[in-house]
Amino acid sequence: MADRKKRLAENVAGEFFVDSTCIDCDTCRQLAPATFAQGSEYSFVFAQPQTEPAQREAARALLACPTGSIGTLHKNNVREVREDFPLHLEDGVYYPGFNSAKSFGGNSYLVRHPEGNWLVDSPKYLPYLVRRFEELGGVSYIFLTHRDDVADAARYAEHFGSRRIIHRDELASQPGAEIVLEGSETVELAPEFVAIPTPGHTRGHSVLLYKKRFLFTGDHLWWSRELNHLNASRRVCWDSWPEQKKSMARLQGFGFEWVLPGHGQRVKLPAQVMRRELAALVQRM
């Protein structure tokens, strides 16, 4: 829980604040960009939410914050807002919220599917989320993009009897994973679900394409709010930037409308616009 005694001086006066435990993971800025902004080493409240929708967005950010660094001066409506999570994005794809500090605040996603639901990367393991996942039909598969964002995947797998999927080069982070991807070949894991190895950020990083519309990109690819285009960064490439460039070029062979990253802003664009955006990013890289 945020501590008002640790409240950052950059916060504007008002109900919401960020304290000095913030790790600058970007979760709050994704969920409530009208309230939270990026400082030199953390997020802060640059504008207090004035409308009911803005206040609800800020409360969602408070709940999703992995380090509990967002607070309010008085009693808030987070119990009510909690019921917004998992947040439905489109066509049975959800953002669970409750990002985990174990993955530096990385996003996770739930895909509701008649033949078994999929979790992509992992949120915090919380009784509330367990209950909500149960209400939505459980979790049959957990696709793990790479070692950084596994968080509490093992606990969810144990509870739901899920089958975890990860590349062999990331297996040390989930040694008990039930399905192990090999090499660099694209693999159809199930009808409508395609795993695409994208080495670069880490050696065994992989993305998941669902329905040829939703691309779950881990830390390979995201939308930059500041630059207003698709982005990748050498600064956060832990293994090989040349390999990441090759992996990005390879994605041009696939069509999709959504980019759903672990870190960074998610975005939906018409498929042809997304194709042009991706081509421009490959050129910049």
C-alpha cells in the first residue's frame, strides 16, 4: 500500500499520489495516461482525474501497480473497480491487471477459448484472479514469451492443471514446463494459436499469434506513446540486437491487428496500417 509519507514531490496536489517505491514500470501510464506521467526515474501524478471515467482509470492503475506505489488520501472505490478485471479488450482477449513485480510490472493476457483458455505470461497469483479465471473457464495453457515475465506461472499451472509452453533456451526459468519449443521454426500449437520464435531480447524469446489478429509480443515489440509508432529498443535487448532485427523482419510474413506487449503500450491498427508500421520499424532498426 502506498505511503503518503513517501509521496513524491512531483505529484500535483489532490487525491491520487505516487510514492517513492515506484519502479517506473509504465503500468499506470498505460492504464491512465491522462493522470500519470513519466519522471526521471518513476511515474507521478501530473493531473488529478476530474471525471468519473478518469477516476476509474486511475483506480485501475492503482490496482494494477505491481509495487503498490499508488495511493489516495481518502477512502477510494477500488473494491468496485476491482471487478473491471480481467479487462476485456476484444473478441475474448482480456488484460488481467495485477501486474507482478517479479516481471518488473510486465503485462499478461487471458484468451478465452471454447477448447480451453490461454494465459500469456503471468500476473500476480491472487485469490481474486484465481476466482475470476475460474468463472471464465479456467486456464488450460500458459504461454510464456521469455524468462523475464514468468512471474507466478508455476502457481497458476499447479492450481489449474495448466500446460506451460516456453522455448528451450528459456527453460531454466520454468524447468517443469510441459511443452518445450525448439529451434527457430514457427509452430502451430493449436488451431488459431501460432508460436513464432523471436530471439534477440533473450535467446529463446517467442511471440504468440492468435486468430491472425492478436500478436502477444512479450518484450520484443510495443507501441511508443511518445514517438507514436511501433518500437523496439537496443537499450533493453539482453541477448543480441542483430538477432532481434532479424526476428522483427521475420514478423513481416504474418498479418495481425493488435500488438499486446509485456512492457510498453498495446495498440490496435488496421492490418494494412500495422504492416506499414512494422516495415517502417524494420527499416529504422
